[in-house]
Amino acid sequence: MVGLSGLSLGLGAQDKRRSGPPPVLPSLYQGVVATKCTIPTNSSTTNRFGNSRSHHVARDIISALRIELPNWYWYRAGTIGGTQVETNGTGTVTYRASVEYPEGVFTQILWGGVADVVCAAGASVLSDMTAVAIPAGAAFWIRIHLAATSRMVFVDGIASPVTRVVDPGAGDAFEYGSTAQPDKTMGGTITATSVADAAPILRPTAIVGMTRKPSILLIGDSKCWGFGDTPSAGSDAGEIARGLGPLFGYINAASAGDFLSAYIAANAKRTALKQHVSHVVVQTAINALRQGGSGQNKTAATVLAEQQTILGLFSDKRRLTVTTAPQSASSDGWATVASQTVNANSAQIVAFSDAIRAGVAGSLGYFDVADHYESARNSGRWKAPGFTSDGLHSTVSGYQGIAASEVYAAAATMINRAGL
């Protein structure tokens, strides 16, 4: 494989010698142009008012953008195979929003020409195009003021193991309460109500603009969501966003505890997010494969068939798949490889990853995260020490390492819109 850095050598001389028509650029389309678009994972009927400031990074030059805000959530508080479903909000939410770029400069976002929009239970609202001038690679913020009649929705972290969805260092903040909050979309300091590890935030489910570049929807479980992770310097988290976020705008629609059959049973709102992207990565597999309770301990063939059903929901998009890291037990806290015992269904986990490597219908390629985490290909054991603390999820250092690994080395060329 030719190193990507070599692609720039001698281009000036080649350009002078080139004859014939110029290369055909991909068409312009309305797609996600920024990082860290996420789905809500919880709600509150007590705290129904707030101001959110969420940090994002532009992955193309943005001259105008629209944002999408939801009044639904994917409820992750149940157990594996339990109660996780796409859930409508109750009552309406009135939203007001702005773009903050550069820091301290605000542009009001409008909805049908007015500043306020009422979002019905179970719905999402897409704003008007808002003129801005944000360079590719620049950080910016979306401010949201909300007032819910019955329930507000948000994405929340986890206290143990520490799983942060808020990056205070990047300017993320969410102030909320049980009484009306002053509108701070056009100025004022938003002071986080909670600075705990599990602190919540409200983000757009999509930030879209006119672009020729790829944009990505991530469908996955806790590893894709970033269970046990702390946001990177660009505020990306999880085993896929850390690799693809430095390159592309994305929506992370993953959540802890999701698995393929649950997605098949309730997916309409997350699947609808495909309207904003060119590519979809389907990651969810380990929760169905590993030995456990309801909906688990399945064969590779069964899980691959479930995956085909989900890939079929995105047949109008370019799709990619992911191998799955192992699950193991350990007698020394995963300090060594030798101490680990493979999962009882490890043979099926291995068979699934081998099938992904061989190529599955509907997928143009794959990301081999298993090779990054396993002590050796198909060993069923984690690299040690420092890669896992529970035998299922990566540590922060493991997540950090995946971005610089060979897993995503070909992403810039494999994910493209050539011919579109």
C-alpha cells in the first residue's frame, strides 16, 4: 500500500503534463459537515428547561448549515436484551438555537423564518439554512435553549466506569433545571449544572451543509458509543469515531447495550438519520455473540443474517462493517494475556470476524478493530496490560491507540463519494 503522504509528491509537474478533461468531482449534496452529532439516550420529567453549548469540529468549509433537534431518545437504562427502545418524548419541546463562531460571536438559527420551533413528541425538527463562515478543521459551538412541557431529552454519561459525553475543556456545558431558564443562545455564560463524570448534554442529531465530502452514520453498541472512554483532543470518543472523526463529519447513533436484533425491532428514528449521510458503518455484534442472557450466545451465522437485515435498511448508502474485539475473563485484572480465559462462545465470535474479513454482501469494506485489541488474531484474549479493565470494553488508552493504528489507515481512500 502506498503511503498517503506520497500522494502529494510531484503533483505540480504532473498537472502541467496532464491532458484531457479535468477530473469529475463528486456532486454537491446536503450532508453532515461536523463531528459529534449524537442521539439522546435519556430524559427527565423533573428538569425540563435548559441551555446547552456543544462543541463540534467542521470537516469541510461551512458557508451555511442546518441543525436537527429531536424529541425522542434511545433508552439505554435497561439490561442487555431488556427494555432499550426508541422512545418518544412526552409533550412538546420549544427549541431556540444559534451557532457560536468564532467564540463569543453568535448567529441565530431560524425555523421557518422565526427563532422558536415547537417539536412534537417523537418528532425531529430541521432548521432553515443559516449563513456562517467556518473553515474546515475549526471548532465551533451550537447553543440550544429548550423548554419542555413534560420531558426533556439528552445524552448522558456513566459514572462507573467513567464514560464522559461532555468535554468541558472544549467548551461543552449544559445548565438545566425545573424552572424556566433565561435564553442564552445569543450570549451569556452557560455554566454546567453538573460537572460529574456522568454529566449530560444536548446536541443536534445532525449538523448539515452543502458538501462533496463523505459523511457517516455510526450504528453500534457501547464500544462504538465510547463506554469507558474520555473524549480525545478533538472530542471524539469510541472505537470508530476516534478513527473516522478526524476525517469526516459523523452522527454517532450508537448506545450502550444495543445489539442487532434490538435494532431490527426498533430502528425507525435512527435509520431516518441516513438522509443526512453518504456512508453507514454497522458495528453492533458482540452483545449477540458473547455468552450471556436473553438475545445472546448466538451463532455467527445468525448474527451475520441479522447484520444483513440492518445493512438492507441502508441499501441506498455506501456501507461498511467492523470485526469485533473479544470478551474474556481474567484472574489478574487483565494484566497479562496468560491469565485470561476466553468466552464460552469465542468460536462464534472468531467465525463472525473471519466472515467480515472475507467480505459480506452489501459492505464495501471493513475496519478490523479485533486485530487492534486481540493478543493475536482470533486468540479470544485481549492484549495486555492496559487494553481492557473488564474483558469487554477498551480502556481509554486502548481507544486512543486505535486512532493511530493501522485499523483506519485506509479510511481516507476507502470512504469516498467517487461516482456520486
